[in-house]
Amino acid sequence: MTTPSRPALTEVQRERYARHLRLPEVGESGQRTLLASAVRVRGCGRAAETATVYLVAAGVGRVIIEPKLFLRLAPRLARLNDDSGVTTAGTFDLAIDPAPADRRAAGAMSALGAVFALTRGGDGAPVVLGAATNLPLMWREDPIEVTRWHE
């Protein structure tokens, strides 16, 4: 059963996200959660740019970025995934801050951490993931640390 905020996937979406659907960590329920989620990316550097592109490609419903980054990426993102909206303001479920490292790898790992956190649910309160927390995510055995976002 689906809700209005998490409708069933269309055939086009099933094809687009076929790899995600095969992953037990994501599956159809997780992909629907991603499509209904909003993530705030802080910063304007390479890490923020990479995180934004990865989140849009993964099918996060709304990605909120800095205005300067929006101007630089808007044309590219519009062609990348029409399931994702990119904006410069709004409420969000999760925030990531890949800026301290400002490397593309930090942005990629931050986006992966966001997808990981979103598909595992939570209490609905906004959270922030820092680059230092996310970087070793693929190789960690202990749970990811999450701190509350205060804006």
C-alpha cells in the first residue's frame, strides 16, 4: 500500500532505479523514501557539487543547495534526473556538510551517507551528516554518527 507522499514507482522509474531496487538495503520502499525526501547540501565547492549530482542521480526528491552552486549546476541537473527537484530554499529531512574536506570523494561519500540514512528511516527530525562522519562509511562496522541540525 502506498501513501500520497510515497506513491508507487512508475515503469520508467523502475527502469531508471533498477540497480537500487535490487539492493536489499534500498529496494522499492527505500527508493520511494528517497523520492519523497529532501536533502540540504551545504557549501559551494567540489565536494558539495559532487554530493548534489550524486543525490539527484540517486533520485532524492528535492535537493536544496547554495544559490551560487545552483547557478553553476542548474543546466546540468535539469538534464540528469527529472524525478529530482533542485532548489535554494525549503525544509529538509537531512542535511550534509561535505565542505570541510572539499574533495569530490568527500562529496560522494556524503551523498552515500545521506542515502544510507534516509533509507533506514528515523524519527522524522532533520539531521546533519558531516564529511568526517561520512568518509569511511563503506568500511565502517560501527553505526554512522548523526548529529541534530540547528539552523
